[in-house]
Amino acid sequence: MRLRHGVGIALVAVAAWSGWQRFELRPVHPPDGVLAPAEPRQSEVQDAAPLQLGRWRLTARADYDITARILGREDYYFDTLADLIPEDLALGWGPMSDNAVLAHFDISQDVRFYFWQSRGPLVISRESVTSHSANTHLIPANDAVRAALKRLRIGEVVHLNGQLVDGKRNDGAWIKTSLTRLDSGPGSCEVLLVEAVALQ
């Protein structure tokens, strides 16, 4: 009887924590207009020494700086990449940061992908959607960055600075970053080692 009572208390505590997390991370409703007009800035990195992060060896491919609206976020705990990449953000800039455009889209994330679907005729071209939004795998560079990333909410405009990286784990698992905003499908996600994060 005592064990069953303890399990009940634990379940109530987990439910309360989950409810609080959902409240804390509820979407925000930003004002109208293009909230993140600038294109991401990227510059090639040459001859950078690999960085060891836990079981992962990271190789920098480019310095990367982006200000974008958060279209979606997904946390991961148990998949192959979770020990390196605990969170993905779907990010939008230019027209994909504008309420007037986003009102015509349904956006979701699952299994490390970002999905969009138009609710009717496209209000901007498919090419513009692809080139102004991206699913970004986020690697926190330190505990302070990790904590800041965990607080991010859909609808906020965030500035992220760091490096696009390829990674290889000591058991052979690997991941490669995209280096262009013009791709889509498998392999098109940016893998960003986040060194700084700030809300705009």
C-alpha cells in the first residue's frame, strides 16, 4: 500500500512539473511585420582545431550569426543525437518572420525534421519558404547557453552566434551540417554550436 501511495505522489509530481513546463514555454504572440529582416551571416572557417565535447569530436565549418523568429521548438532526450543536441529550433527570417505570412502555414517538428504546410495557395513562393526558414540543431557550448536555450519560446525573436559544425562520436555516430539556406530534406539542417544567445 505504501509503495502504491509513493507511485501516486510521483505521478502527481511529474504531471505538475510537465504542466508548469508547458506554461513556462507557451508561445508568445509578437507584433505584425517582418521581425527578423536580415539574412543569416556565414563565413568559412579554415584549419580550425577539432573540439572535443563529451564523446563527440566537432569540426568547425563556418562562423554563423543569425537573428530569427522561433517557428517551432522540439526537445530530444533519447535519440541518437540527444547527448550532443538536446534541442532543435525551426527558425524563420525575412518573410518567414511575418505574422501575415505565417498565418497561412501549419508548422511542426518531428524526428529531427521541420515540416510546413500551406493552408491554401502559397502566399510566397516555395523557394522563399526554403531560403528563409530552417531546422537548426543546437549544441550548447556551455551550461549558461544550455539554460538560455531551454527558456526559448515559439514566437520569440532570438539572436544566435556560434559555429556550424560536423560531429563524430566515439562509437561511429556522425552528423554533418548544411552550409546553405537553399537546401531541403535530409542533410539540410544547420548544426550550430551555440556560443551566445540573446532575445531581440
